[in-house]
Amino acid sequence: MSDRITLEVNGETRTCAADSQLPDVLHQLGYNPRLVAVEYNGEILHRQYWSETQVKGGDRLEVVTIVGGG
């Protein structure tokens, strides 16, 4: 069994550690979880569910970074 899984992030194939919760995956991919919104397999995933969401191979994530400015 592999210790890496493949998933689609913003339309690109990416890999991360297997058995990872969503916040860990975001960190592994270089995102600051406090500054993003996530669509998980076609559904907007409320932040309160992130820590209980285990990412699996083949999952699709759309990650939108929040940008401030004026």
C-alpha cells in the first residue's frame, strides 16, 4: 500500500500523504488553511467539517485563496 494518494486540486493532479485530514492536505499543498475556501468533490465544505474530512485518492478539491486589498 502506498503512503501517497493522487487527487485533483484546481484541475491539476497533485499528490499528498495518505490518511490525511483536509487541513493537513492544505498545508502539504502550500495553502494557509485560514485564508482559503474549499469545494470538496463538488460541494462547498464548511470549515467546521474540515478536521473530520479525510481526503481519499481521486478526490477533487477546488481551493480559492482569499485576497485582501483596498
